[in-house]
Amino acid sequence: MKIHEECGVFGVITPQPSDVAGTCYYGLYALQHRGQESCGIVVNDDGIFHSHKDLGLVSEVFTSDTLSRLPSGTMAAAHVRYGTTGANSRRNCQPLEVNHMKGHMAIAHNGNLSNAAKLREKLELTGAIFHTTSDTETIAYIITRERLTAPSIEEAVSRAMNTIEGAYSLVIMSPQKLICARDPHGFRPLCFGRLPEGGYVVASESCAIRAVGAELIRDVEPGEILVFSQTGVVSRREHCDPHFARRICIFEYIYFARPDSIIEGTSVHSARIRAGKALAERHPVDADIVVGVPDSGLDGALGYSIASGIPYGIGLIKNKYIGRTFISPDKRADQVRIKLSAIRDTVEGKRVVLIDDSIVRGTTCARIVNLLREAGAREVHMRVTAPPFLFPCYYGTDIDSQENLIACHHSIPEICEIIGADSLGYLPVEELPCLTGNPDFCSACFCGQYPTSIPKGNSKSRFEQPLSARKKKK
């Protein structure tokens, strides 16, 4: 089991009608690593919204025929989803579209509201009818409610930010404006850039900005609201509160983000190399070769090799052609063997340092260790570029309880024995600042120090049940 990616948001606005759906397609392709459950694009054609959303990968949902049916427009919003709240169903595909008395709105969301259950219960008790089981619809409801009295959509978004708590990076589209907003702690990344022909793009990561040929301008500041229209860009900073400490999720650097992305001035690739170097210093071992688990363990392995002087090698190959249509193997087959294979020439007869980004349940890790042993590895020393997971996450990572976290129930020597390694070393919590060069990050899943109040009833499926059933569980 791996910690799943978040979601990815993308938006575009151009001076003249253009193939904004095609731009979104390439942007989503670059963000595919952030979510593989579903994806969607909503195009604004002179105030009329056209959309296509479905379960599956970007290449499966958006064929050339599908894209040709989306018209040209001056704006579009898009999303790739891995749901940390709500089931994997078509009703939860984003961007969500809302029609109300003040007009239309499409919203794409990355993150997780820590007060979603409380807000949704309050809305349901006043007659609100929900069509999805995602907390994104709660955000849409609150913005729509504020829009009834607010003079503009951006003012409605600002007022809604007084109510919602937790992690949210938003792309919101109205008939006339494209808006992006980031929570005051900045848990999830968000940035924007300028297109060569004019216009702007907004994306969860800078890799998507470059993928569409745009120039990265900067990150959206925590608490900032950016309003894009045909007259320019306006920055609203009433929620940029200095009392709210920056708390970007450190796991963005460890695993979620693509290596070629730059988040708040820090290269993800460089951050992972530094993690590997720190591991080599804190957990040295006599070995013959350093091997990384594809893909997020490769940079850490390179860093470990540089710091230790042990040669770096490609010992594991990942099958990159497994998508949603892949049929999961039954008990007679091992899914890890389908996705990964060991290179015998690299590891046979050698003492191997195996680098991965995390250990969750330990089952996947144990199978990878076994793959190396079957390929002839004499020793396997496991090193992890993250500390042990000990606490739930309330800000978008799908760790909603301690039940399945191996580090909550076993000591490090016990975990080492369970996974079948010769030794095991985690990156210490105190070494996390070496990744970013500063302490401005959230590491609550490792240390339990939460930047916001801790909610109750935070399971991923909490909105799958009716309100009456949820109230009984309190």
C-alpha cells in the first residue's frame, strides 16, 4: 500500500477564443501523478459551460474525439482526482458545476477541509441537498450562498474563506472570471504562469505550467485570491494573515509532487536528493550498491549514493503501462511482480541499500525486499526518506486513521523483521528541514502537531452515509 496522491487542479484564460480544452488536456497530463481515479474539463464558451468528466486516466477519458466535441473558449477549469473524501464514482468527478440565480460556477479543489463534516451537517439541517459525497460540494455551497449577497464572485470566495478550514487550493470559473485561491496555511501547492500568446494558466505544480509552454510567474501565496479576467489580474490578500504560519505539506517534497516541479522556490528533485544524503549520514551501512524504488525513491537513492560513496544502480524496473483498465491479480498472483521487476545483473550477490519514500502497512515493502532477494541480493538494507507515519492526516492525504499504519503497532526492529530486511532506517523528524531549507511545513502525520483544530469523524467514506447515521456515530 502506498500513500495516494492528492488531486491536481488546472485553469486557463486567454484573450481570444482558443483551444483551451487542449491546453487543459496537456496540463492534466502533467498532473496525472496527483490523481488517477477521474478527471474532467469544463470550457467557458461566451458564458456557456461545456464539460466532459469521467472515471479513468486522462488518456482514457479524453480521446481526440472527446476533445473535438469541446468548443473553443476563453476559459477552462480542469481536475484530476484521487479522492480523500468521497467514493470513487462519477458523481464525484470534478470540476463541480453549479447553476444558481447569480449565474454559473465551476470549481476544482485540491485538499481536504478539516471542518467539512461540521459544515455539511449545518447545511443539511437547513435543507441543503447534496449530490456528491465530496467536501468540494460543501465549498461550492458556501460560495454560492455568499454570492447571493456579495457584489462579485471573488468577494463571495473571500467570505467563504472565513468559514472553511483546512487545506484547499481552488480553481473557480464564472462566466466572466477565473479565480484561484489557497488556504491561509498553504497546505497544498498552487502556482500560475503566463502563456506566450497572452493569457494565464493556474496549476497545482509548475511542471504543468511548463507542459503547456507557459512561463512560471510565482506561487499563489497562502491566503491569496487571484482574479483573472480580460482586463488583467488582481491579487486579493485579506486572508494573507501573518498569524497563520506557512504549512506546505512536507510529503509534497517526499512523494506527491513530480521531481521537475518547483514548490515555493524549492526544487522537488533537489529536496529528495538532500533527504537521501541525510539518510546516508544518519543510517550508514556497508553495502555494494544503492537502489531506489521507482519513481519517488530514485532521487533519494542518488542522494544516498553521493553522500555514502556507494555506487548507484538501477535495480528495479517499473511497468509504466498499467492504467485503470488493468485487471488486479487474484491471490495466485502478486501485484507487485506485475508492477515491478528486479534486474538480476545489478543486485545478484551484492549487499543492496534499498531506498523508498515511505512504509505504510509494510506489505508492499516486504514484497519488494523479497523481489531483490529472489534476484540474488545477498543483503537488503531498507532506508526510507520519510519518518514513520504515526498520526492521521486531515489535510488531504488518505491516512484517515492509525489502524493500518505499521509504525503505530510495531517498533522499528519489529518492522525490519516483518519486511524481511537486514536493517531499517527512517529519516528522523528533525532532519525534515533539510528538504526545504526552512521549518515552514506541515509534518503532523509524523509528529502529531496539527496546525488546525482536529476534527472528528474524518474517514474517507464519512459522507457515504445519511446524516442520521453519522450523528449516531458521534
